[in-house]
Amino acid sequence: MNTSSLATPAVTPAKLPRSRRREFLYLVLALIALTVALRLPAFFVEVFNSDETFLATQAEVIQAGGDLYREATDRKPPLVPYLYAATFNVFDTNDLWTVRVVAMGAAALTAILLALEARRRYGERAAWVAGLLCAFSLIACAPQDGQAANFEIFMLPTMTAGVLLARRGRTASAGVAIALATLAKQTGAATLLPVLYLVARARGRRGIAETLGGFGIPLVLMALALGPGQVLYWTVIGNGSYVGVKTISSYVALSFLLMTLAWIGANLPMVIHLPKSWTLRKSINADGKNNIDLWIWVLSAVLSILIGLRFFGHYYLQLVPPVVLLATGALMSASKRVVTVTVVASGILALIISSAGYFLLPFGSEPKYQAVSRYLAAHSGPNDRMVVWGSVPEIYWASGVKPATRFLTTNTFLAGNHPGRPGSDAAPEDSDPEVWNLFFNDITKQPPRFIVDTATASIRSAEWTPLSRFSRLSELIKNKYRVANVIDDFTVYQRRKS
């Protein structure tokens, strides 16, 4: 078989415009409907993972006119919290199904963009294959990863658009698109690797300069709007302990192995075509270029997954766009039967995994936050604040009580007790003393009426960093607070009356 070109026969010019528009409209509608159908658990599951409630709490602070990095900080860029806030404003509710609807739009848009690119590279039939494979693959991981409104799902459309624009020689706009992806999550910047490869080949140094200029402008504007020092510290400088490699261990290696095998297994019908894609990497496509950029894109996604040595299922979503396009390219030189079996098998796996979203709980013990949240809501006034010790932002979100500190998850910011690591590795001594100063400044400025200790409930490894390990905070609680209640093993401290 001649593999020097993956192009399909051209459509008759007289039929091209109308037939292609109509065909693509059908595909767009099909992808939107399929995305919604596969993500229907979004309307029935209250919380898929704690990231959703963390972002929702940040959004509520923004809605109240708060300063993101001074009142509800995270080690992430600001785009997704502001997207949550805008969504809550539009729907006039902070229920999480609202942002999941927006996530459906992001997933469908990613599939549509990949369909467009596949059609341009490989021909008409490839658009359907790529679009369907993308819709299936974005759901093909544990429900708390594939169906939640996480950072990655909002990063994918602009990340994908950046590569598509670079392929077409749109240098500055490609840079802007990657900047927007980076404003959703820092790892979006890794996609500059395939983008710069493409623009360097097409436009040389001038193309690289234009792309980097387009990339830099949105980032500078964001930093100026939110404060350059705050943005730089919380998104770059302050991540040292979180992304450090000192805790490399068998736990980390096993986590990487299990999560990688799980992703490969859930996407096996597509992944098995990658070896053939590799042999075709230098073949010329219908647009006159080869697929080396897609392999560089895969490399950038792998590097993004490896950074920080924490392997959560939603990190692997960054692999989906390039792998979809590579698999589609290989399938275009395969028999119709192979194409059909691949798409159908992927669809069956996606349907099974989607259905699991109705009943499959995340790994590990999940917090019973509802009762304590109702108690706090019933005993708090509109101006009251609280601190949740540990990593249960669900309590802030469900109770509606505002945080007294910018640190919504004290485990990782104050206690050196990071997600994706065994609790026994917690190292409070590695925490930045300046972060503790900020914490005490926060609770001095707006003293919390309640402090909820989740360590006593042994949730998300908080038991490894109990309040007793932090003498200054323990002394403050001893002198100024009393135990008001214990609900589902959460200890609720209430400030004594002066």
C-alpha cells in the first residue's frame, strides 16, 4: 500500500461547498448530542471531586467582589475560577451542574476542532472518526476525572486551537490560544513545543517571535489586572514544595504505572493504532504536511503529566487531542471494518464508563460533609467566617459560610500534606513560613467564628497533620475557642464570646 499520502479523493468542486457544510453540520450536532448523553451523570451527582467545590468556593469569593489570590488562592492561573463565577452569575445558582454544562461545551468544541483538523489532514471520512473518538476518549477515565468540571477540560479547546492555528500559519493567534490554555492551567504552556515547531518551519524566526508575542500579551494583561507579584508567586514561585521531586518513591512509581495502564486500557481501541501512526509520521497528508508535529504534541502532554510526579486521571486528558489525530491518520489507511470496530469498541467503553458515573464513588473515603455543612449554615450569620482545617472545600461550598483565610485547603498550603502522596510523607517543616504569616494575618483581620477540624475524621490524609502538630494555632484554639459540636467525626470549634 502506498503510504506516501493519506489524502482521500477530492470532492467534485461543484458539490464541495454545500455538501461539506451540510455534512459538517450533521457532525457538529451529533458530537454535541453525544457529549451531552455521555455526561448526563452531571445532572445527578452532587460532587465528582473536591476540585469542583474548591473552584466553586473561589467563584463565590469573586462574586462577592473578593480578590482571588488574597482571599481564595490556589496554585493555578485565574481563568477557571472566573469562568465558574461567570457561570454561577448566568444561571443564578452555585449548583455544580451549571459548570458541567459549560464543560460539556468545552468537550464538544474540542471534538469539533479535532474533526476539522482531521478533515483537513486526512479527508472527509476522518472528520467523523476523529470527532467520535475524541468524544469517547474524553469520558474514558474514572468519573471523578472524566466527568468533573476540572481545569483540564477547560484548557483543551484553546490548546487544540493553538496547534490548528499554527498548522495554518496563524502565528500570533496561535500564541494567544496557547496563552488562554495556560491561563486555565500552567501545563497548557507545554503545547508551545508543537506550536513553535510548526511556526518555525513555516515562518522561521519571525514566526517564532510573533507566536511568543501573542502568547505573552494575555499573560501580561492578566498579571497587571490581578497583581504581578501575587500571580507570579502563586502560579510559579510558590509551587516549589508541590512539584518537588524529593518524595519520589515506590508509591509514586506505582501510581504512575496504575494510572497510565488505566488510561491505556480505557482507550485501547484507539491506542493500538499508535505504532502504525509512528511508521506514517513522515507521510504527507492532504494538507501537504506530515504528522511529526503530533508526536511533539504527545511529548508535550507526557511532560505535562510527569511534572510534579502526581498522576491523577484528569491529567491524562491532555493526551487526547494528539492521540486522536494520530489514531485517525492510521485508520484512514486501514479497512472499513477496522475503522468500524475501533469506533464501536471505543463507544462501548465510553458508554460503560459514563454509566459508572451514576454510582461509582472516587477511590478512598469521601467526606460526609452534608450534615456539618447544614449545622454551620444554621448557626452562622451573613458576616461570619470559618476555617476548615484539612482538604474538604465541600464544607465551604455546601454551607455557604465564607472562608476566613485565602487557604481553602490547609493540608497542602500549610501542612506540607499534598494530594497524590501518602499522608506519612507529610512534611510541615517544608511549608513556607511566609505562608503561615499570611494565614495568621488573614484570621487576625477577619477572625473565624468556626474552625472545623477534619483531621479527627481522617479524611484525605488530614489525620497525619492534626492541629496538635502546630503549636501556635493549637494555642489560639485552646484560648479562644470551644468545642461546639462533633458531627460525623468533624470537630467544630466555635469562638468564645469576648
